[in-house]
Amino acid sequence: MRKPPPFDSQYEAAGSLAERIVAEGAYCVAAIGAFSGDETRSADEVFLEQNTRFQAHIADAAALDAQLAELVFCLDRLTAEVSADLDSFRGLTLREKMAGWVSRQRMWRMYTERVREAPVIERLLDLLTKSDALAGLIAGQRAALTERHKAAELSLVDIVEQRRRLVVSIDIARLKMKELNAKALTTQGRIGVYGNRAHWEQMEAERRALKAEAERISAGEHEMRDDSQRRERFICLFQAFVDSLNGRIAAGNALLRKLLIDVEERLIIYQAQVDTDRPGMKVRIKPELFPDIAAPIRLFEKGMLVAQDLERRKSRADLELARRFPTYAESPPETSGAPLIDTARRSFRFSLPFLRS
């Protein structure tokens, strides 16, 4: 299994890529909105330029989403490492066992104090800081994508509607041409059969007028058909862009949902490790300190975080991410199915009523 890059460097890379594709995304939206506005260049030249930039933007956006998914799973792996470290010192030390010969109460007090003063608490706080930064990046991307999608979709609908009207006009022109050509043919057949020479010349003039009108409509029909085909080609390009925006919004929703569920998991670990009734312990985690993950922190403040349904919700979030990002959804085999953390004393251990998925 490949070794994931460090979180900080990966986060910086994702932030830089996000900034870079903002301009390209704005260009794509503006190009859709300004469609048919550039009459100085050929349609083929414009299409080649826009197709290159649109496809590059879509590829960059997909790479950014993959990096965001990697960051979410990176934090998940770091949480698993914290849990493993907690489990590594769950057993009683020799000093604690010796204290237990005199007083079991003193033994458990020493044990609890050692566990609660473990350095993993700072690591959990660092994970929450990283989670807050990542949630802000994902939420910011989602908000920008939603606005961009709305503008691009409205412009695309106008272009599609214009093409629909063109198709209707083409059909009407073809029917009109057919009617004019039929009248011209009928008039031609009557020349020399009925009336005198002056009448024949009049009918010939009528026939030429009918053919001229049919040719004029035919020329307009060719222009409309070329315009329709040009629009169809651009519509396919613009539709791919709008579809990519829609898919990225859905991916952002799934990433944010998993990240917030994972934050609940980290808060439950912290809650299990820290005596939140002790002065200064609970105040280290406040919504104003972590604004982008404030929702689960408010539950933490009110003591409303529960582990009972976390496994089910985490499992569903992981499945959704696995569907969208199969490469980044692989759970490390050494942590899959391992207990997250023990929180209720049993024998010499604690336990939560759920397992890590």
C-alpha cells in the first residue's frame, strides 16, 4: 500500500491548486455567458481554445477533489494511529499494580491520571485544528462551485433554447422551400400550354421569383444549420463543464459529511480521555475556536455526543466516499475493524459500544 504524503504538505498543495483553478473556473463560466459574442474569430478557432481550457480545468478540478479526499482519509488514518497509541498503554504498570496491593482505588486513580495526561491529547487537539482547516477549504470550494454552477447552467439553458428555436426555424424554412419549389415546378409546366406569349412571360417571371425566394430561404437555412451544428458542439463542451460542477458539489457534500462524522469520533476520543469537569479542559474546544466544525463541537459542549450510532453513520459515509473516490477509500488492513478506544472500564480496559469501520 502506498505511503500517503504528510498532511501539511498535501493541504498546502490542495490550497494552491484551489486558488489556481478559481481563475480558470471563472473563465469557463464567462465563456458560456459570452457565447456568440466573438464574431472576429472562426468558430473552430474559438472551440479549440475553449475545449483545451475547459478540459484542463475539469482535469485540475478532479485532481483537487482527489487531494481533498486524500486529506480526509489522512486525518482518519491519523485518528486510527492515536487510538492505537492509546491502546498501547492501556495495561497497568508495575507501580500501579503494586499500589493495587494496598488500595485498588489508588491503583485506578493512578492509572486514570496517567492515561488522561497522555500526550495524545495534544495530538487530538492538533487533529481538530487540521479538521477545521480542511472543513473550511471544502466548504469554501462547495460554496464557490454552487455559485458557479448556477451561473453556468442558466447561460447553458439560454444557449440550448436558442438552438431549439433554430431547429424549429430550420424545419419551417425547409417546408417553405418545398412549397416554393413545388409552385415553381407547377408554373414551369404551364408555360407554353396556356395563354399567349405575354402570359407565358409573366408566368416565367413568377417562376423565377419563386426560385429566387426558395434559394434565399435555402441560403438562410444553410446558415441556420451551420449555426445549429456549431451550437451543438459547444453545448456538449459546456454541458460537460456543468456536469463536472454538479458532480464536484456532490463530492464536496460527501467529503464534508464524512469529515464532520470523523470530527465527532475525535471529540468522543477526547471526551473519553479528558476529565471535562476539570477547569480549563473543556474550554480548549469551543465553537469559536473551530468555526468550520462548530456543529459537532456544540454537541460536545452540551454533552450530546454519543457513540451508539456513530459506526453506522461512519460506515455509510465511508461507502459513499468509496463510490466517489475508490482509490482513496481503502482502509489500512492493520486498523480495519480495530476498536476505536475504550471508554468504559472492563477488567483492566475501557470500551466503546462500537468499532472503527
